[in-house]
Amino acid sequence: MALAKVKREGDDYDIPNEADDIHLINESRAEPYHGCEASPSNEEATNMKVEDGEADVKQEMVDDAHRNDMRLPKYLDRVAEKSRAPKALTRVGCKAQFRIRYDVDAGEGGKYVVTHFVIDHNHELAEQHCVMYLRSHHGLNSVDKAQAMTMHNVGVKTSQIMDYMVNQSGSYENVGFIRTDLHSHIQAVRRAEVEDGDAQDYAKFGDVLIFDSTYRTNTYKKPFVMLASVTNHFRTTIFAYVLLANETINTYTWVFETFMEAMGNKAPVSILTDGDMAMREATRRVFPDARHRLCNWHLGKNTVSNVYKSRFAHAFKQCMDMEMDEAKFKHGWTRMVEKFGLQTNSWVLETYEKRDIWAEAYMRGHFFAGMKSTQRSESMNAYFNPFLQHKLKLYEFPRHYDRALARIRYNEADAETINTFPVLITPLRDIERHGAELFT
């Protein structure tokens, strides 16, 4: 392969503009070892510091073609002992390099001067058709990124995006990037969306978490789980959604652990669930310090289906919601059970054993943001119905769900609280007005 004409040591080099892709390192460090790569992923390069205001600060650029950091002999000696085949060697200790420095004293505006140039390689150079596979020669530009995300957002698969852009450019050699670049960019954008959107919402409003898995909306009849809460305006906000393969303890544990990882490992203060045994155990495992509360709406439904006594459901609800201390609750419960003759009813006895996670008397001093049930997620399920048809395929589900979620957030952006000021209703107008101005 013919080599382009390159500046020699001591030659001047015009100052590049901002569009040139030049990676600089600080010359004030020790002499860079041969083979040091100054690419965006190279920690040695990206962590450099250059002091501002120094007239004699000099910077050096290292050619990205160098190869060093060969594997240690002790590793190579043990290759035969390993069960898995080793990765092929990609570094051969090549000494070829090209370095320049910026000389502020070399004429008006300064000059870049070549300080070191070694042209000889100890390996064959890549053929023209293989250049696109070199790490320094492939990557998405801003136009590619914009086009890829536009296609991804309307549901085009990553493999199809790659095929389309290859066809658009004429060949794999012309497209300028490889499939891994495209996949990595799309995943990075998705992670950023979570960090900038859902994760930020959770950081603000994730003290109370609603977890409900009663909705099934696809051809495969898989449980659909939403993790939600309320904002400071008492509007429902959704942090995440999951389609479950099953409803076991291990599955729910995985959901909670994955959710925690995505949300910066912040555990909720309180959590409301529908009473499923597997869900309760997973909650205990992953959120041992969170205050767990059963949904009173689901508990009310279970009352009707398990106790066939007229007006018992009403009496049970009164006992469940009444604000009293624990001693008064126990007394009231005993009187109610005796009144309806349910001293031996298995469901009543089992429910009483769980009283600390559903009775209001045991919730005093714990924060639930005014919520006692998971019905907010139930109402959101109804909202999603127009977007999520019954015969929706799994691969179509995320795209349609995101459309529904975008509609919710659009409506929230036009909320009444943004455009109006609340009516002051207390005699302490100045304090109330000040609080309203601080309230976001």
C-alpha cells in the first residue's frame, strides 16, 4: 500500500480547525511509550489535563495505528490449560509512530511541529478492503446517528437499519461503520433516555412504588407489569414496564434487581402490591427496608369472594381504613369477627395474620404519598388499551407502549399547574403564596 507524503521531524504543520479529528495528549508527562493510542476510548489520553493560560504548554498527537500492550508471557504459557480458546493476538509491539507538538512561539498564531516520526512497521498493513474494520477507521458520524435513531424510533430493527444504510451508501466499504457501532450507539441512546427521563423522575418521585401485574395485553397472554408512582401534583408517573415470562419469586426478584440497577440503586421507602405471594417474597428479598403495603382494593375484592356474609365487606373496609392505634384495632377486629361468626374462617384468620401490611392502624408514621391501592396502575391499563391491541406481538409491544407513554407525558407538560396559580384558601396568605411559588 502506498504511503502518503508525511511531514518530517522539525517541519511546520498548519493549525487544524475544530473539525479535524485530532487527539491530543499532554507533553508535560513522561515520554509516551511507543504504541500508546490516543483515541476517545483510551484512558491514558482522555484523562490528560492541560493547564489553561500556560504560554509554553506543548501538546503531542499520537498516531492511532500503533500497537503495543502485548499479552504477558505468563498468560501465553497457560493458554493450553484454559478450556476456552484464547482470542487472537492483535498487538505486535509496532514502533511506528507520528508525534507533533504545538509551538506557540513559531510565528503568528503558532505552528504544529513534527517531533518524532517512525515510518517502519513490523507487520503487514491492512489491505484497502479491510481498512473499514480497523478501530480507528469506522464509526457513525452525526448524519448516520440521526438517520439510525429516526428509523429505530419508528420500529425498524437494528439489522434492517444496517442493511438499509449499506444499500444507501453502495457497499459495506462505503458505509463507514460496522454493525457493532450501530448497535452500541442505539443502546447508548436508550440508556441515556432512561438516565435523563425515567431515572430522573424516579429520583424525584420514587419514594413510593406501585407494583401491579394484573394486565395481560398480547397474543401470548403474558403478565404486563408497570412500576409507577405519583408526582408532587398527584399525577401518575410511570418509571418502567415489564413483560413477564411467569410470575415466580425468581422472576419478580429479577425485575426488582434490574429496576434498581437502572435507577441508580435507589430503593423505595414504601411499596404497594396486589398481595401476590411471590411478589411479596421478592419485595422482602430486594427491598428489605421498604415498608410494604397490600392494595386495599384487591383486599376488598378478596373479601367478597371468600366470605359470603351480608355487610361483612363493608365492616371489613371500615376496620381496614380506620385510623386508630394497634390495641383499638385488635379490639375492633375481635368484635367484628364475633359479630359475623367468623372465628374459624380460614381466610379471615390468614388475613388477620397479615394485618401489619394492610391495616391503617399499622401504617401510622409511614409515607405512602396518600395512596392505599394500586388502582392508579389499573386506570393506566385502561388508558393503554387503544394503543395495545389484543393480538400485539412481543416485538411490537415496546414501540406501541412508548407511543402511549409519550402521549401521557405530552399531556402532563400542558398540565394546569404550569399555566395557573392556585387559589389561596387559608388566612395565612403570605405563607401560602410563598409555598405555592416554591412548589414545583
